[in-house]
Amino acid sequence: MKTKKIIKITLGIVVFLTLPTLLFFGFLYFKYNEDLPFGTQPEQADVLASKMLESLNYEAYKSTNYLEWTFKKRHHYKWQKNKNICEVFWRNYKVELHLNNLELSKSYNGDTLINDANEAKALQQKAFNYFNNDSFWLVAPYKVFDSGTTRKLVNLPNNEQGLLVTYSSGGSTPGDSYLWILDDNYKPKAFKMWVSILPINGLEASWSDWTTTETGAQLPTFHKLLVLGLEMDDIKTTN
């Protein structure tokens, strides 16, 4: 009897803790989940993408050789963009990430170089995934013509048009799609996401808190995603 009572209490606690979460997720799913929209006219989509880049001073971003920022006060980055090398910092770890050749990367615990191959490689992969995610939230608009991308126009309400960009390669999660929603000056104000790491398709995040950096490149400082806030702090750029 005592064992049955313990099992019953344990099951009760599990249900009590998980049921509200399941109900909340179900509410979000039925409220926000959307199928990937149908896009057309890739040539006109390229024109729209070019106008978006122009609104953000793409030439200034392209000539920016160094970019530094902190993501959600957890991960810090010092990216030598011209060399495609980035120092990634979190907790007590640092990884010198060679993005063109991960085999050249080095991992540190504090100031101590990690010589254990398995540990070093695991940290390098973690840093690579952090970089792919966190840098995308910073520079995604500038990546609409990256290798492996396709662009299409999507009809939106109020006779507006969105820019649907799909990444068939690159990053940590190839196959993801993003629908850019632009203002009257072709500057991004939000995008919707169809990505493998999120269980709900079509979630919208803001792209509205912009800053003009020292080099003239325009970068976001904050995104709103449902009730979450994603902060980009300590942004620095040099040529």
C-alpha cells in the first residue's frame, strides 16, 4: 500500500507540473502555428531583397572588418569578420573559432588551453552553434543573398509583400525559412520563422530596435519574441 501511495503521489505531482505547460503550449500552437506560405516571382524577390539591403547600408556592413557584441548577457563575441575568426566567450570558456576551418580552432578554460581532443572538439561545436544562432539574430538581414539561399515574394494582408528567404545550406540548421516584413522604406520590422529548433511554425519576432554603429552598419539591439526579449549589448564595429 505504501508503494502504491508513493506512485500515486508522484504521478499527481508530474501531472500537476506538466499539465499547465501542455495546455499553454497547445494554446500557443493553435494560436500561432502557420504553414509555410507559398512564394512566387524570385526575380522580383531579388529586387526587394536588394532594396532591403540598401535601406540598411549594406556597403557599410560589408566593409566592417570587426564586430563585437553580447547576446542575452550570456555569450560574448569578438568577430574578425574579414578573417572569419571569432572568439566566443561563455561561463569560464573561450573558443577561438576558425569558421573557415574548425580544425584550427582552440578551446580554453580560463586562460588554460584544453589539450584533451574530445573536450576541445565538444566546446568548439558548442561555440559554433552559439555563433550561428546568436550572429543570425544580429546580422540576418545582410545574409539574404548568402550561398544556398532562395528568395520569393509572399502576398501579405493590406496588399503588402513579404520576402521569404530559405536557407538550403549553411549554419547549424539548413532548411530554415524566414519571412521578412518590411516598412515603407524597405527596412525590416519583423520576420516570421519556420525553423527546426522551434516546435511552432510561423512565430514572429520584431526587428525594430536598430542602432547605427561606428562603421555605419545598422544592427538590432533587441528582439521581442512572444513574451521573451533577446538583447544584443556592447555592440562595437570597426573597419
